[in-house]
Amino acid sequence: MADKQALLQRELAELAGIEPESYQLLPPVTGPQWNYRRKARLAVRLVRRKGGVLAGFREKRGSFVTDMKDCEVLVAPLAALIRPLRALLNGMAAREAIPQIEVAAGESDAGGECSQAAIVLRHMRPLGRDDLQRLSAFAVRWGLQIYLQPGGVDSVRRLYPRSGPERLHYHLPKFGLRLAFHPMDFLQVNAVVNRRAIDLVSELLDLRKHDRLLDLFCGLGNFSLPLATRCEHVTGIENSGEMVARAVENAQANGITNAGFIAADLYRKHPLALPQPPESCNRILLDPPRSGALETIPLIAASGADRVVYVSCNPESLARDARELRRRGFDLKSAGVMDMFPHTLHVESVAMFESARQRAGSLP
Ligand SMILES: C[S@@+](CC[C@H](N)C(=O)[O-])C[C@H]1O[C@@H](n2cnc3c(N)ncnc32)[C@H](O)[C@@H]1O
């Protein structure tokens, strides 16, 4: 963790000119060191000299697939599938035409234990009847949902079970929420760190009854919906229509009526058509992909935000954006790392900015 903190602080100093003495370093957000990952993409490869099909993580730098028999990274119900999956794939006629499998786990109750699971099998040629039967029998034996993906992501269809909602769930017990997702959706992969990250973001935003929040890159409402229970209104923006639909579905299923969601590309230059003027929002949260959120800074600057919380999966783009935020009058007040992916070099972090303009305006 010290390495990740040092990297974050170095990027902020070198790329944004923000020295460590000028902001508070937050205690790291941590979680379990092992068996934490509830969603992953596994590569599949037929390697005859290794005795058949390998299904595992792609090795760093290169196209090799780890020869995984057990897994200390995946949550228990997914780790338990690794050996049976290999046996299943080895018995399939189409085994050479299956390049990857996505695995995802959900929770059946608020205890946080993963107990629902789904796999999505990418296949490059049509599957024969025997293969389909094997897959369905595997789904029954292991209590899984199985999806097939013959082409791009839009081609994903469920094979088993034949009816019922195509969803898994996770819980945010502190907020009384149960959120649904499709196995192909973007999902924060570490459930414990995600819950703690939501708590930290909520604390850093310091939401009050009359606050209005803009949640940029909101996904399925992972932050928007719990935060809506702490403020007057949340507007979530996201470019995937599927994810916006999921956020709306999750708001309705949880009886949340003070959150609205808009599908829009936040990287496009033209101004967004928001239902309310951006000046009416006094808090902003953003959680962009790796490339960051430089394009959204004019929107943030035009808003009425006096606090901005930035969740980042790339310290480099965070630092670049922090420099631009500073130029627009938002000073970095605190930052810290979140151990979403222990034992990897991947750095997730969170940073809180305050608007100098608003602070000056609020002085007596
Ligand atoms: C890191 S994820 C965060 C999702 C959500 N905040 C969460 O915690 O689950 C980034 C999200 O940004 C969305 N996204 C990617 N490019 C975008 C764009 N150009 N405009 C708006 N949203 C975008 C993705 O679909 C994804 O849901």
C-alpha cells in the first residue's frame, strides 16, 4: 500500500505540481487480501502439452494463459468453478473455438457472501447440440446462469435458465439497498472495498439534506443510489444506455425517487442537455474510466459545486485532471488510495477538491 500511496503522491507532484504537504493523505481503504474478486475475464486456450484446455488469467505481457487449478483471487464460488470448468471445456467439441469466459458472482442476501454465479462463454463458431447439453447440465450441477456470446457484446444471450430475470445482485446494507446487475455490466470488482469506498465518498462529499449531486460516469448507480439517501437529489450521467437503464431499474426497485439518470457521452465537446442547470448542483462526484475526465472540467467549472470528489483508476489521468481543476479554482484537500486489487500494481484512488471561489463566497 505504501508503494501505491507513493505513486499517487508522485504523480500529483510531478504532473500537477501539487506537493504532499498541501493536502491531507487519507488512510488507505483496504479489504480482504485474498478471494476478493467477484468479476473477471478468464482466457481459455487449448495447450495440448499441458494436457488440454487452460482457463485462467492472461499472464502479464504476452498471450500466455496462467495454468490455474485453484485461484486465490476470485471469490470462493468462482474459484471453486475453475477445475470443473476446465473439465467441462475439455469435453466440448468446440473447445478450440472458445477464447474466453467471463465469470461474475452475486450475493443472495445482505450478509455479503457471494452465492449466485454466472458465466458468459465467448464462442467463435456455433455450438453443437451435445455442447449445449453439456453446458446446461453444468449450469444445473453448479447452480449457475450460463450465457453464450457468439459475437460482439450485443450478441450475449442466456442459455440457462430459460426464464427469470437475467440479473445478479449485491447489497449495500448500510443504505438498505439491493442493486441488480447483468454479468456483462461494469461492476466494482471488490465488494468489501466498494462498500468502504461508498462510505468514504459519502463522508468526503459531506452531503446534507438540501445538497444536489451530479454523479458523472455513474454506471448502474453504485454511488448515485446510496448517496441519494443522503441528499435532496442526484443526477447520474453515463454513456451506456444499458447502464442507465440498470440505474433506473435499481432506483425503482429500491424505492428511490430523488435520482434521475441521463445517457450522454461525457467526452463530447458540445454542452450537455441537463434537466436542471448545472449551477443548481453543489456537489460533484466523478468516477471515469482510465483515460480520466479532462473533457468534463468545463462542466464542473460551470456548475455550482463547492466540493468535487474524484474516484480514479489511473493516478496519471487523475493528476492531469487535478492540474486542470486547480487552474479552474478547485484545490486538492485530501487524497488516498483504495486497495481494490491487492497484490497488483493497479492504483485506485480518491481525491476531494474544494472550490476556492465558493469558499471565499461563503465567508461572513
Ligand atoms: C469506472 S466506471 C464507474 C461506474 C460507477 N461509478 C460504479 O461505481 O459502478 C466508468 C463508467 O463510465 C462509463 N463511461 C465510459 N465512457 C464514457 C463516456 N464517454 N461518457 C459517459 N460515461 C462513460 C462507463 O460505461 C462506466 O460505467
